[in-house]
Amino acid sequence: MSFHLRINGRPCDIEPRAGQCLRTYLRERGWFGVKKGCDAGDCGACTVHVDGEAVHSCLYPAFRAEGRSVTTVEGLAGPDGELHPVQRKFLDAQGFQCGFCTAGFLMTTVALEQEKGTARDDGKVEDLPRAFKGNLCRCTGYRAIEDAVRGVTHTERPRAGEAVGKSPGAPAGSRIVTGTAWYTFDVEIPGLLHMKLLRSPHPHARILAIDTSAAQRVPGVHAVLTHEDAPGTLYSSARHEHPAQDPDDTRVLDDTVRHVGQRVAAVVADSERAAEEGCRRIEVTYELLDHVTDPEEAMRPGAPVIHAGKGAAERIARVENNVAGEAHGETGCVREGFAEAAVVHEATYRTQRVQHASLETHGCVAYFEPKEGGTGERLTVRSSTQTPFLTRRALCALYGLPEDEVRVVAGRVGGGFGGKQEMLTEDIVVLAALRLRRPVKLEYTRAEQFHGATTRHPFTVTIKAGARADGTLTAIQMRVVANTGAYGNHGPAVMFHSVGESFSVYRAPHKKVDAFSVYTNVVPAGAFRGYGLGQVTFALESAMDELARRLGMDPLDFREKNIIGPGDHLTGPVGEEEDLHIASYGLAQCLATVRRAIARERPDDGVPPGWLAGQGAAVAMTATGPTGGHYADAAVTLLADGTYDVAVGTAEFGNGTTTVHQQITAGALATTLDRVTVRQSDTDVVRHDTGAFGSTGTVVAGKAVLLAAQALARRLTTFAARYTDVPRHLCVLGADAVDCAGRTLTLKELHEAALRGGGLGEVSAQGHWGGSPRSVAFNAQWFKVAVDPDTGETKILRSVHAADAGKVMNPLQCRGQVEGGVAQALGAALFETVRTDERGEVTTAGFRRYRLPQYADVPRTEVHFMETTDAIGPLGAKSMSESPFNPVAPALANALRDATGLRFTELPVTRDRLWLAMARAAGRA
């Protein structure tokens, strides 16, 4: 049989395999711009054109492309490399963050313009909600994508030394829009083997026997790995600078399974198909054990003990009660505080499991490369991780390997949101690679992402708060129960952090907390944007609104009366670290911004007839980095051609750190951005880096880059003064040269002179920062909503977000972080939920059943930045990646309370829940 098609104008006659989809066919031909996001036609990341028509290539059988012309994102540019007009629009508008979905949006937009003929002078494309129904973005909040489609230009090209505070495009922008930015699996590795995992069908069971003989006979299978092949070492999949923050309760492969979906065995084969067949042929004999899925039940006497045999040595607080960690504390006396109160609000609030839903799923590939000098091999792990250095450290400890024999590198990461602050695939892949001495790949399916990765922690928060008649808070008391699932990765740390800044943002003389992180037989929870603060803030800000209403006070007046001030000491009932400070204060500005937004409103603007209207606000405070230290190293080097090389360990996953690091360097060295290149997220690049989490890409890694660039500037000016025999203070570093008393040396000449004997050797400098002391960032969110009492439909009429990010390094990029955070939080507030059945099995294991915010769901948020300069952060900057998420759900709940008169204490506030509550209140149900 002959098979012919054209891919991006090139002939191809390789026949597809039986049942092969077009996506895998194209990627096997090296067209890596076609991404895998769902394999179900739900996300659009794999969109290509077949004879000019946009299709989801994961659903399109490859054989149907016979005789057709297929165009991928790589084929949009002209023969001379000139960008397609739509690619140029996305580049100029910075219509992306991590960029994993961008190719799909580009291909959809191009097809839409061709279909409707709307590539007109005004650049408008109509009906975008319908057009983008098949494309998902988890990062941007869609505003930047809309701007790109409509031809809005945002990108700035600042002059030498003036990059900080401007909005230049991302260094990888051109590669993202052309599909040539390589993510984890966008590489060709000869001899690659594929891994698939057999997962537990039971919530709690002991493995009595595993028969792998039939699996090993499957053609193409190279190895079947079970707990008998894995090290017995206990560890945590969570990645922190200090591993003691997490319980050591996990094995690579365990002889006890503790949730449906836990990995039981791994099959490594020539193809995914053979590996899947091998998994089907493994026979496992289980002894079923009692299980528990409710954390309150799990803490009661007589409940099944999920981690029997472990205890204090593994840093588990009370194994017999399934308590992974707990915190208790009191300042003052809450009993006295409530006695002083004129009003008291007490209620229980619940938040649900939420999936990170990064479009690039978890995965890695491990292979061996020759060592420098050709003496032996070393292991390289290419992974979708936020923590390359911590992952290397964990792998070396697990397998007894020296760190210089292991390299971990992250390509561009397709979204993280905390989910990739875990070691979920690297441990098992390295086990196979060490056994077989062959390259091995494991890439999660979308279903595995739901039942085999992690989620946000579900919280139950019982809060009691009291205030005097004049609105002064007297006491706040909380009981917090976090469901950490089957394993304690991040559990105690999330629990402790959740009652930190959330409590501290309000002054009250009497505070008390009892918090528990509890094991259950469900999919493990882990790090998620906000790290517990969003869950507790939902309860706290709802309670503040209720107190204000019962006192007859304006909710903003009530907050202004009780929030901390710029000179206040940060204290909470469980204690605050000494290194946490209010190094800049913008919370009052945030509330003033909300007031101005409200003042511009008229009651009936945008409200459909017969609908109920309301408004609500909430505030939040977040530390600009995690506790216990967060470290980054950076190196900046003047190269022989007069350009600069920046080496930094932090990963780029849409957080924009690469752009900021480039801007910081250009500013410190008074040069232009095109003269600065950044290398990153590779353990070969620099010394240690804790990783890209906890909003540290700017405030920690950025500070290290700043120190390195400043040190290099001093070295260059000092050398130039010595070289030209003039005083050091007369030297000025410029865009392309160093001027010394009227004599100008180009940077290239300066570099050559240094290498000839100026004593500098390699003209570079190092920077190191430890993330301490830490400052705090502030956010306020306000919504105006309309609710249809007959259907429960909610429309967000206005969304305003005020953010105190200190000196904003890149306004457009920071705006995108806020918009994306608001959009993600709205999904969690309105409809996202990972559902489990009575056995703890995830029943929403795909985007078709787990609804993510689409273009049509997300309002255009007005983003306002406060005018503050931080005393700790680099050049006055603070973090703004995690914090926008935290005040969104309570602000929406407060707006719904204002509109309907009903207090919703459980998330998500879905349309059916909203309608049912209104019907009950009206006596209709």
C-alpha cells in the first residue's frame, strides 16, 4: 500500500501504524509544535490544518490524511522565515505564558480568519467565545489571547539600561509562536523505551503476590518492575529545600497500596502499546484492607491506620490517628475575646479538590550521556519539573548516586501551579534506566494526571469571629482540617502555611487555631497555587463580611478598621517566622482602588431585567517566599562577542522569570535586551537553586541575578580603570562600552584585553541569595455579579483586582499573572471539582467531565498595581504569581451574598447549588 501526504509543504510517504492518530504521526516526524494535552479533543493543543481546515489531530486518524496537505504551527511562517500575520499578533501582544496551548490557538485563529474572511483592516475576529470553544488555556485568563487576535500591540523595546519597569516580550516568544520552543518531550532520543504503569484498583490493600510472567512474554517488553525491584527507602514526593518539612511515607513501588490509582508495577517496552499490553497481563493478588475517605472519620479511634508501622522517625505526627501533621496555638484568650464581642459569627466552610490541569502532563525521560573527557557515562533526566536541583538531590539519595553523575534539566515547562513541585515520575523512570542502561520515557495520560498525580487540598474550616459594636475585632478562632490524601507530601507544610498570613492580615487581641493534616485513602493532595491560603481565606473573608453585615457596617469600612498597618508586627496563633516583614505596604491602596471601582458603578448597569445584582470584595496577604530559606545562584558572563550570558537555575513555566532576569541584567549592565541571553533550569548551568515555586522566581532568583550583574558591572569598571590608568570612579558602563576619562573601550575590546592578561580571566560574576528576610504582598478583589433567580445562572459584570507587587518589573507580564490567577480561582469557585466515589476513586478523570474555565467563562479583569517599593525584593519588587488566586472565591461569595441574601459556605458554588439554595429560601423546593 502506498501512502502519501504533504506536511508543511514537504512530501511524506511513511505509512501510519494501525489505529495511529495524526498527532502522534506528526510528532514522530519531528513536528513537535503539535502538543499532547488531553488525547480526547478537549483542549485544542494539538490543532493542525488538514487542507486548510482546523482539526484536533489527537482525534483525527492518520490514515485519513492520505493525499492531503497538513499544516502545523511550524508551517505558518513564510519560506524566508517571515512570521505569519497571526504569529506576529500573538508575539506583539504577548498572547501566551507557558506557551503550551499557543500553537493550538494560533491554528484555530488562522483557520477562523480564513473561514470568515475577517482578516480585515480593523483586525477584528467575531464570536471568539464560540471560536475558542475547543481551545483551553490554563495560564493567561484569555485576555492576552483576545488582545492578540484583535491585533493589540503591547510589546515594548526599551533603550539601554531602561528595561526594568517596561514590558518587553519574552525571550522565547518567537520560538513559542513558531512551535520551536522545546518542552519536555520535544526531543528525539535514539533507542527510546516507553514505560506504562499498572495502578491499584483498590483504595487500601496489601500485595500478597505479583505474577509478571505473562507480561514479560509480550513482544517488545524489556522489563517488569515491582516493589521487589525497588529500594525500600522511604521518602516524600514533595520537593522542599529542607526535606524535613515533609513526612517520609512513600516508596518508589510499595507492597501496600493506599488509594485507587497508586502505582503497583511498571512495564518498560519498545512501544507504549506493548507496555500497556504488559500491564494488562500482570496478575496481582491483594489482601483487601479497610479504608477511610473522610478526614474526620480517619482521626477517630478505631479508624483504619493508613500508615501502620511508621511514626515519629518518618515525621508523622500521630500515625495511630492518621494525623500527618498538626498545629495548635493561642494568643491572648479567645474565650475572653468572645465575651467582649457584640456580634459573633460562627460557621463551617468547605473547599474542594481542584486539579492543577497544566496542559503539559507530568513526565520525564532518563538516558545516559558520555561524561566530559569521554570517561564513562552519567545519567541525564529531562523532566517537566519546577525543581531540577531538588529532584537531582532526591534521586541521588534514593539510588546512592553522586551528584556529579546525575544531571536534571527541564525544558520549557507547560504549566505547573505547584503540581510540578513533586517527584512523581523521575524516581520510577530512573529505576528502569539504571536497570536497563537504556533511555526510558514516562508521560502521564490526562486520566493519570487526575488519579495518579496530586490535587489541591480539600479543607474544612470552622471559624468563629467576634467584634465590638464599633467594628473592632475581638477574637478569631479556627479549626482547620486538611485532607492530605494517601500520602503526606506537602500536607503538614500546606496546613501550617494556611493559618499563617491568613490569620495575620487582621489585628485581633485574641486568636486561636487548631489545624490538622489528615491521611485518607484518596488521591494525594499537594502544592497548589496559594499553598493553603486560598482555602482558609475563603472562610476568613466570608466571616469578615458577615460580621460587617450584622453590625450594619460597610464591609470595606470594617476591613479598613481591622487590617494590619505598615508598622504592625506580623503575628499569628501558631507563630510567624522572625524573617517575615512588611517591607512595603500597599493594602490600604488596594482597598482605595476597590472603592474607586465601586464609585464608578451604577446599580442597574449591565443587569438583565429580573436578575438580582450584588457586589463583594475580599483581601489577602501572602509571604514573598516559603519558610525555611529558598536559595538561588546565578552567574552573569561577558562573552567574547560583547554580549552577556545569564545562567540561573530556576525553571520557566509561564511565570515569566526568564524575561525578568533578562531585564534585571540589562538594567544593571546598562545594555539592551538583545545583548542578554538566559540559560536556566539545568543542574549543569549553575550551583544550587531551590526551584521555581512559592513566587520566588523574581524575589529570590531575580535577586541572585541582580547581585551577579552588579558584581560583573563592578569588575568591568574596576578593570577598565586599571587598564586605562584612570581612577575607578571615572568609569561609566554603557550599552556597548566602558568610558574611562574620555577613552571608550567596547565591551568586546574590554573582554579581549582581560583575556590577554588583565587578571580577570573569564569575565563573569556570581550572585547568591537565600530568600530571607521575606516581605509580604497584598491583593484585593472586587466583583459585581448578576444572578438569574429562575435558573441559578451567574454573570460576572465587573471584575477588579488591586495588586501590591512592589516595583513591577514587567507590567504586562505581571498583569498576565494576575489575570491567570483570577481565572483559575474563578474555575475553582464556580465549577471545578475533582469528584471521588465512596471508595475514593476519582470519577472526573478527564477534561470532558472536569470543567475548566473556557474563553466564554472568564470576564475581563481590570488589573491595578499599587505604587510601592519593597525594601527587601530586587529593585523594590515583590512576588505576584500565587497571591492573586487567594481573594477571588470569597469576593465572589460575598457578591453572591449581596445579590441573593444567602451565604454560601461550600465551594464550588455551581449553578445547580445556587438555584437550589434560592429555591429553598423562596419556599419553592
